[in-house]
Amino acid sequence: MKVLVVGGGGREHALCWTIAASPLCHKLYCAPGNAGIAEEAECVAIAADDVEGLIAFVQREAVDYVVVGPEAPLVLGLVDRLGEIGVKAFGPSAAAAQLEGSKGFTKDLCAKYDIPTAAYGRFTEAEAAKAYVREQGAPIVVKADGLAAGKGVTVAMTEDEALAAIDEAMAGGAFGEAGAELVIEAFLEGEEASFFALVDGDFALPLVTAQDHKRAFDGDEGPNTGGMGAYSPAPVMTEALIEETMARIVRPTVAGMKAEGTPFKGVLYAGLMITDQGPELIEYNVRFGDPECQVILMRLMSDLLPALIASSDGVLSSFDLRWYEEAALSVVMAAEGYPGSYEKGTQIRGLENADGNSDDVKIFHAGTKFGPGGEILANGGRVLNVTAMAPTIKQAQILAYTAVDKIAWPEGFCRRDIGWRAVGR
């Protein structure tokens, strides 16, 4: 079958790498792709959020199946439009994608269906939001309601910081329309974990666990980012916690979405805080996490494509996935200055030495392009995901950083402590 993967980041490189190995896939496209993805798929110059351009391409090339990587085209209704022309796709409808597209929608769903999450308020007026902050005190969390590329969240340790975040979003327009409404919620104490499940509208199939690192610098310091690294499995997620998460969070969400008339199909990504009271939902994403996707798929033994199709077809309950016992760890190499302003177009050397043609090391490209002479150039904030698999997280960490040190990119940086929570256990 002909398959199109939508997106151009590290997550999509991992998806293309995995899908390309499926005997079901005889032609693989990626829109827009990147320099690394070009090794796995034919890249086509269509933006991920160009819904009509993607529809025209699918019709012209008679694509059989579409896998949507990022959240923006899902919220814009790409899966709905594909359904209108009779093409199956992996991912939720626009209505179901509100689980990520509107934090307020998700919080209200949690309240209605008794899904554990932090106490919250929703606000469209700055003064009302500020009054809530003063009433609740700090620490407190201020979130833009809509999509803000992972940058719309402020964990405010003081009231003044929270009030400034409100002004930045509402008066300063830092997040555009995404910040026109705010969700302000209680600060949760605990350890974060990422939990993923494939969903077919009725049934949820849990995937292996992972944990990412949101802060830019070592020791979880600095600003929040889209993710600076990840590892799998996450030791904090014991078998008992996995079942509790499924029973109290994931299954009630799937049932609630169906009851609301917006059944969810695709991958449900629950960002969790493991508190003294058990797992609580921080937020939902409606696509694979990035860079969690990279470590999860590194460990996948089964063919992914049939499971994605089963999710679309509503027959996921007959599926089981097999996983390698080894651990995987991914280090994000980012452009100096990220998540703030950064330079594009700098050259990256030494990639061919870094993976050493080893099955245990894979470099997923997150933001690269080809230069005029075929050289690899940085073309984004998060640029490379240096990923390794080994018997333990510590050994995977050593492998990944050994590969990182072979890459010559003076304009880039990375955290040097990815996996620190697990390695110390």
C-alpha cells in the first residue's frame, strides 16, 4: 500500500523509519519531511498544516493510508477531510482532537467523568484570572488554552510570576489566539511520566512507558521546551501504576469521549504526575510525543502499520504488540538559543561517524535540510535526536552520549543528564 506520513520532525522520522520496514508498505511519502526522513521516504514539499494541499496530493498519488504526526493538522480536521474522500487515516477527528486543542475542554471532560486531575479554573478575562491566582496562591500553573507549540505553560512559583504570565498571554498576545483563554490549575507535586495508548474508539491498547525532560538545561533548570530527551521504560511506572492509569484515566476518557459523541481514534498521550494520591492527568496530547515516540518505536518488535490501521478500523482489541526488553534513550541536540531565538542554516558534520552503522544507535532528524552541496544543515530549534538501545538505561545513556560526542556542530547544545532519574535508581 501507499502510505503518507504527515510532518517533518523527529517523531515523523521515527514513524517513517518504522513504517518503511513494514511489508505492507510498498511506497512511503512524507510531507514535508526533512534531510533524515529522505533516507526512508520520498519527501514532498507540502506543509503539515496545508490540509487542502495534502488532500490534493493524496488524490493525485492514490495514497491508501495517511499517518498524521503533529497536532495542528489534526485540530484543523485533516482526518475528517480524508474521510470525506474515502481515505483512511491514523489520528482523531477535529472534534476528538480538542483533547489537545483545548485544555479547558479536557479539564471539563475530566470533571464530568471523575478523571483525576488538578483543580482548575477557566478564564477569558485577565482580571478574573488574576483574582483566582491571588485567592489560590502560589505555586500555581498558568496555561494557554489552545495550541502553543509546547510553550504556553508557566509553572509559577510566585504569585507575581503567575500574574506576569497572565499579562503575557492575554495583554501581550504571546501565544496569539491560543492564549485568549487561560486554564489556571493547582500545582501538582510528584514525578512526571508519559503514558501512551493506541485507541480505536472503544478499546485502548497501552504501549511501553516513557519519560521525557522538558526543561532546557541539566538538573531540570531553565525554560520549558518541546522536550530535550526521553527514555523508556520509565521505572516510576510500575505495573500497578500502569493498570491504575488505564482504569482511572485512559479508559474513562475513551468511554467519555464516545458518550459525548466524539469517539477518539489514534494515539492518546497522557502527561501524568505521579503524586502521593496516585497518577493525575496533567494534559492530553492526541499524537505521539516527541521525543518519546523515538524511544518507544526503537523498542518496538512488532510491525506498527497493522496496529495503526486496526486503530482506524475499530478492531484494535484483537491486537497485541511485542517489545524488546532493552531500554532506549534519546538525547535532543538543539540549536544554541532554543527555546528562544536561534540561528538556522549551520552545518552539521560527523553524522556518519555517530551511528557507526550500529543497530543500537539511530539518529532521528528533527529539524534538518540539505544544503546546496548535499551537506546537512540545521533547520529548526530541536535538530537531532540521538537515540540508543541497550540492556539498561545507563548503558543506553552511555551509547547515546558517545554518539553525540562524535557529531561536530559547534552551534548546537544538549543536556548531558538525560535519564538521570532512572540511572540513580
